[in-house]
Amino acid sequence: MHLPAMAAIKCTEHYKAIFSSIVSKPGKKRKAAVAVQRKLLEMDYTIHNTKQPYEIEYMEKQAKKKLELKLKKKPEVVEA
């Protein structure tokens, strides 16, 4: 799982962000790489159990949904 994690860190913004956030704290690169490996394994496990195909844009769709929910919850300011 080391090489797939390194490839994901290099090529995917989501995993690159996870890696850099862990490395920025007082931690080591190996610890950050293991965190990315775990994320990849969790994704593989979920895909296998749900029997759904892998979606490349899944993370972008989830981020867009979260943003829409935040905008809906945001109370509107009424000026007097």
C-alpha cells in the first residue's frame, strides 16, 4: 500500500491535503503516508462492500453538497 499512497499523494489534491496537514504538525512523513494508506484502504473496503463502481468526482460532489447545506443553514440577514 505504500506505492499507491505515494501516487495518491502526488496526483490527488484530496490526499495531498491530508498528507500536508499531518506533516505540518510535529509529525513524520511516514505517519502521514500511513494515514493516506488507511484512507485508501477504507475507500477500497467501502467500494467492495457496497458493490458500487468507483467515482472519480466523488469527493468533489461531497464537498459541493456540504457547501450547499452550509448555505441553506446560513440565516439571512434582514436589514431594517
